[in-house]
Amino acid sequence: MTGRWAIVVHGGAKSIDPAQAEANRCGCLAAVAAGQAVLEAGGAAVDAVEAAIRVLEDDPTFNAGRGSVRNAAGDVEMDAALMDGQTLDLGGVAAIRGVRHPITVARLMLREDPVLLVADGARTFAAERGAERCDPPAPMLPGNGAGRGGAGRDTVGCVALDLQGHLAAGTSTGGLEGCAVGRVGDSPLPGCGLYAEDGVGAVSFSGDGEAIARTMLASRVVRGLEGGDPDSAVERALVRLVSLGADGGAIALDGAGRIGWNHNSRNFAVGYVVSGAGDARAFLAKAEEREIGQDAG
Ligand code: ASP
């Protein structure tokens, strides 16, 4: 028992058009509130992460669920994963179509033997387990992607620590606009787009999925958390990303619920709250947090 809970969400490493700034902040705060309600009631970190990400998936501001972008064939294929730091169970789906909440399908996968189901297999599993469908595959809004700030990509994620001391991490993404059919990035890959291990830490990434996968960035953050503070662990991992000429951002929690986050993309929408430390906050860049002298966690 830590006697402390904490939750951090992100709405993607990207460029945020000033017209979208408020929507990004509000979306992150709404997601934090959903996760906070679970944690305050003594709920599990995995449930808090799922609850927060469902809110982000329903918000077309973000490239996940409802706001997913289209691949080269004009279809929506989504990836999501959820990891339980207590058991190291992982549930993931990739290139899944036709579901409203990929993170909930990942949650349904959490206690299953396979860690990752893709495409038709994932969709069949979702149908068998009664996951909410979304037909057509996802309500594709005109202008998603490039219209939301130029990047045409990003991802949502969440990490949480519950009152029992358990950690969880989750990701959900609509992938890259115009990407190859069946392309899967880092988001559902453990040690790449996410990771969680009790007593050590939890991390969730957004950014250049191929570069994040090649460098196994989540595992680098987790290694950095063993003996280091979360902000430094994230910063050191991002240096490797920069060395490949790629960009991204990450949120992290250590086993004690200390928060770390950073990015080398222009913006990174982040929201967080920690028990006993005041109201939830949202930022669109690390520089904003530094400006107000707010040190997370
Ligand atoms: N990492 C995601 C992917 O490669 C995209 C992003 O976060 O920008 O699918």
C-alpha cells in the first residue's frame, strides 16, 4: 500500500493549433477526472486507465477511437494495449476495425493467454466478448489528422497508481494518416509504446512509432526509473529518439507515484492529478509547466 494514488494522461505528441488548445486541455482534464473517480473509490489502476482512455477515445480531438485517422485505403485501423503492473498481464489489439473502444477490447484481452490479437482475429474476439461495435468502423470526421494541427498522427495514453500500490499503463491510437494497411506502430508493443511493473514504474508513449519500437523506448524509461527520478528517466529515453531524428513524448510514474513527462515534439497534451496535491492540471507543453514553476508529483 502506498496510501497514495496518481494518474497521468496524454493526448499525443503533436503540433497543436491554437484553435485546438482548449479542446486538448479540456479533453485531458475530462479523462483525468474519469480515472480519478475510479482511484478515489479504491478502484484498480487498470480500471482507471481504461476509464480515462475511453474518454479520450470518445473525443474527436484525439487520434484514437472516434477521432482516428484513415490509412492509405481510407479505412480506420486502431491499436490499443493495457498492461497490469501487478501481474505483468498485457492485453493488446492491433489493426482492429469496427469497435468503439479499442482500449476496452484490450482490457478484455488482459487475462487471456495471447498478448496481442490483430485485424480480423481482434475483431472476432471483440464481437465474441460483446465489445461495443461502431459501424462504419469509426466515425471518421472530415479533417481528422492534418486538420487538427498538421501532424496527422498521435496517440492517447494513461498511467496510473492505485491505493493498493499497483501500477498500470495503456495506449490507444488511430495510427498514422495514410499509413499502409495493416501497419502497426509502437502503441500495442510492450517495452516500446508502454510498460508497467509494480514497484518500478509505468510509462506510455506517443510519437514516431517505428523509431520508438526500434529503440524499445518504454523499456529504457523503466530502466531509468530504477534509481532515477521519472522526469530524468523520460528525458534520457527521448535523447535516443532525437538521435534517430524522430519525435515523441512520454508520461511516466514511478512506484511511489512520482510523475515524469517530456517530449521533443512541439506540443504534448498532458493532464495529471495526484492524491493530496490539489486540483488536476493540464499542459500542452513541458515548458508551460516549467513556466508556472509546477513540478509534477
Ligand atoms: N505512436 C503512434 C504510432 O506509431 C503514433 C503517434 O503516437 O503519433 O502508431
